Amino acid sequence: MIAFTKMHGLGNDFVVIDRRTTPVDLDADRIRAIADRRWGVGCDQLILIDQPDNERANAFLRFYNPDGGESAACGNGTRCVAATLMAELGQQTVMIQTAAGMLAAEVGADGIVAVDMGPPQLRWADIPLREQADTLSLPIELGPLNTATAVNMGNPHCVFFVDDAEAIDLPALGPEIEHHPMFPERTNVEVATMTGPDRIRLRVWERGTGITQACGTGACATAVAAHRRGLTGRNVQLDLDGGTLSVEWREDDDHVVLAGPTALSFAGKLAG
């Protein structure tokens, strides 16, 4: 039997499996089966907790999309596991190692968990894009979507600012942008509408997942894109389908900090 926990950050949900003491071997087929919402547990991402190979870290996290593909980063997933690790260790801070780098997390007195996602990658080769282009104003057009901004927050994002995010047919347009030739590793897709000073309504199509209730790296990418375009300051509130996330793009060290609530849904065991 394989022990797991089900967690979520504003409805962005995860199956978390701890392999630090008990080896668990999961191939792409098994990951797809677990992530399936009809035949498995169901999740936006599956997260594996491993022993770190860096002495500064408390754990190493690996993230897998429902299609079985691996992602280097997941903001809400990192926050969820960070909450578990801090409770386990009796600490208010932890350091988490990922394929995207070392991420520091902390919990506030109000239970809000924040994670330092590091600096955004803004050069075209770091997104990555197929060819050299201005990442602030990509010449991508599809129906009502045009002039995208590309940001890498450990995974690639393509952000569109629109008059009404609710009116965008994201189930139809999201997959086409995800697989656009400009993105050799595919991309996450955000449609964003300014709703007030430093406040954004955001909907997200996640690469390899589809529409999600919330997306941490998507919120970070959108906040960065909005500031680069002169639409916001460096502290932004983002209202997603599942609730509100806060993002600060710090000026002193260029790091992006993501904050919001986390929740444990249930625990269980999978047949081995």
C-alpha cells in the first residue's frame, strides 16, 4: 500500500506521496491513473517528497502533471508541502529543494504560507521560446487573445491581458496556446483583467492539466507581467476561481514571493 495525502491551495489540488523513508516507484502510467478524477484520487499535480541532496534543504519535491509529464515548479504545491513539513518539524520556516532551485517558505501567525519562488526568468531563451523575441510583447494572436507576455517561474507562462477574463473561451483557446510553436516545451496560459489598483482577475490553463481553480506560478508570472507593463506596482492581489493569492516582486533582490492559504483534505492509501 502507498500512503498519500490530498491537499489543496484554493482548490488547486495535489496528491502528495512521501518517499523519504519508504521507496515508491511511479511511472507515467501510474501517475496518470492516480491523477484521474474518475478512476483515481484525482489532482492537478502529483507531488513526491524525497530526501534532499543539499544539506540546507528539508526535502526535495518533484511535481508531475496529470498527463504524466514532470514540471520543475509548482507554487501552490510547494506551499502545501511546506505547511506539512513545518508542522512536522515544529518550525515556522523550511527550505525546499526543487528542480527549479531552492525555495524558502514560512508560515505567518494567520496560517498563511508564503514561499520565495526566486527571480523570474525573462530572457527569451530562458522561457524558453523557439526563437529570439521580445518577451514583454510576443506576437501571438488567437481570436480575442493578442500581444502576450512571457515569464518563466520555474515553468513557462504566456500571459494575456484582456478586457474581460470571464468572456474568454479558455477551454478552447488554452490548449492551442499551450501547444503554440513559439513554446518548444509548451506553456501555461493566463488571461488577466485589471479590476482595481494592484488587483487582477485571473484565469489559468495549466500545461498538461487544463483549467485549475488556482495556480501559484501563474499568479507570480501574471504579477510580474503586469508590473513590467506598467499596470501595477510590485505588490499584487490576484483573484482566481478558488480564491485570492498575494504576490510581491521584491525590488531589492528581484525575488517573487507567493502567499495564500493551504488545506489538508484527507489521507489514504493506494493499492501497491
